[in-house]
Amino acid sequence: MERTLAISIPENDKYYDIYINNESVESLYKELLVRTKNRRRVIVFSEKVYKLYSKNLPFPKNEIFILKDGEEQKNLKNYIRLIEKLIHNRMTRKDVLIAIGGGVVGDLSGYAAATYMRGINFIQVPTTLLSMVDSSVGGKTAIDMPSAKNILGSFYQPECVYINLNFLKTLCERQYMSGIGEVLKYAFIEGNCCNNEPKSLFEFLSINSSRILSRDLYFLEKLVTICLLYKINVVRADEKEAGLRKVLNLGHTLGHALETLTKYKKYTHGEAVIWGLTLIFNWALKNCYIDTVYYKAAMDLISLYGFKNIREKIKTDKLIELMLLDKKADSGVIKLIIPNGARVVTEKELKNVYEFKAWLSDQIG
Ligand code: GLY
């Protein structure tokens, strides 16, 4: 099983390949050595991935930087530590930073690559489902501050992306399901992501849930490919999130706020996104943006994958404050990505924040 997807971004004349396969991790190592021959390397590893795969990926010790796992590690302190490592290893613009891990490793390494010497080469090797289907592709890089998620960042595309599906076999269940959360999001925005391909993710997920939940690699290859084809279409049209790319944030404005308010520790990104998404679906139903048939189909898909309702007592004032800091917000106006029945989502200004706040307190209270 081997596939190469190409992403081209006309806006900045950028082109790169995404290699998807389930060959051995040793062959990935060889491929990385060939690709980076005659360049200096720093490899940022997720701690868990390093423990499991350091024998299969035996890079010299002085090239390795290990990042502990967890969203709370995507912070300024670790960013500075990594920059110091790049300086210590005398990395120059022609050299290459490789990120091997999930979204935290990819986002933080990407931000370091984007800012060190105003930009050095960067390769993404995503090892979680979430980073394979979403964060490793499209060039979003960022770190969090205690008061806001992804608030320091840039758009910086990698040189290429290597997706080895074998990493999914050892991914813990909670992180796997976090990736499924992001996959479900794609099912609700697919009307916006297709060029000519038939819209099929919703159906694919409905029919094949047991194969996907049991991590059958044949189905996972198809799943990752569909999600990435959607993402490629969106990023190609709008790299800098001026319009269309905002649809990829369905459920994220609320989800990010939940992650921030619970100090990036209590919920995975996917859990927070499903929470945000469900609230948005409830809001969309209440405002007649969707009908009950579509609402029920969406909620059934979410429960088919075993997501339970999160009951978290959080102050709606705080949530609203964070929603105003969201990158889609616009000088004090909250903008929400809203699904509609035709499976095409739209961006709507939240005209009456007071009404939304009262409704939200009712929902989460
Ligand atoms: N993860 C959302 C995006 O790449 O735009």
C-alpha cells in the first residue's frame, strides 16, 4: 500500500508531496537519511514515540530533541529550548528540522522552523491519526500561551510529509479517538472540500465504523487519503485562512476555549472539538440552519464512534472572552462556522452575543 498526494499552493508558489504507506519504520528511517543527506538534522521526537521506536529510527543522539507528550508542552519554554538546540547544533538555513510525533510536536517544531533564521527546512512525520489527517499538512504552526491556544504561530509549509500508518498500531486509544474527532469534522464539512470527487466521507464512516475502530490499515489508508484530499483542496484555495479554510475550524472555536480553560490537560483536542461541534449543531438546529434529519444523522455518527457528552462546568463569560480572541473573530465580532443541511457550511456572525451566552449557559450549566 503506497500513495503519494501532491499539494500545491499557487499563492506562494509552493509544492510538496505527502507520502502514505505502511512499510516498515526502518525503511522510513532509510528514506529520511537519503532525503536529508549532506544536511545537518535536528529531529524532534515525541517522548512516547522515541521510547517505542528509537531502535527503528536510530538517529545519532546529538541530533535528537525529545518533547514530552501533552498539549501543555506546546509552550514558550520548550520553543526556546528547541531554538537553543538548533543554535547549539549550528543549524543553518540549508539544514533540516524533522518532527516525528503528533500535533504538538509538529506544531511546535514547525513554529521553530518558521522562525529560526527566518525559516529553515522542515519535514513532518506525523505519528498520530490527528496529525496524519490534519495538522501535519497545510502549514499551520503554533505554540500556546497559558491564556490562549495557538496564539503564537505562522503559516509555514513543510518540505514534505511522511505518513507511515504503522505508527497507528501503537497509538493509545484515547489519542486514536482524538484523531477520529477531527475525522468526523471533515464528514460535516465535505460539501466545502470537494472539487470533483464524490462526497463520500460521511457514508464511508457510517458503513465502516467497526473496521475503522479496529484500526484496519486498509481502511485507515482510505480514510487518511480522503481527509487529506479534502484538506489539500481547501489549503490550495486559501492557504492563509482568508475565507474557505475557516471551515476546517468547525467546532474549534468552542473546542479551543474548552482546552484553554481546562489548562490543556483534561481533554484531548478531538474530545474538545466534538464537544464544540455538538454545541454548534445544537445552535444550528435551534436557529433552523439545519433540519432535524441532518441533525439526527450527525449526532448518530458521533455516537456510532462512541463519543459521550462532556459535562464541564465552565463560566460562559470566560468562554465568550476566549471566543473573542479566536482567530476567526473580527474586531469584537464572534464568527462561527455553522453546518447546514446541504453539508455545505457557512460562516455566520454571532449577532446577539447575549442571547448566545444565555443559551450556552443553559446547554452547559
Ligand atoms: N487544522 C485546521 C487547519 O489546518 O486549517
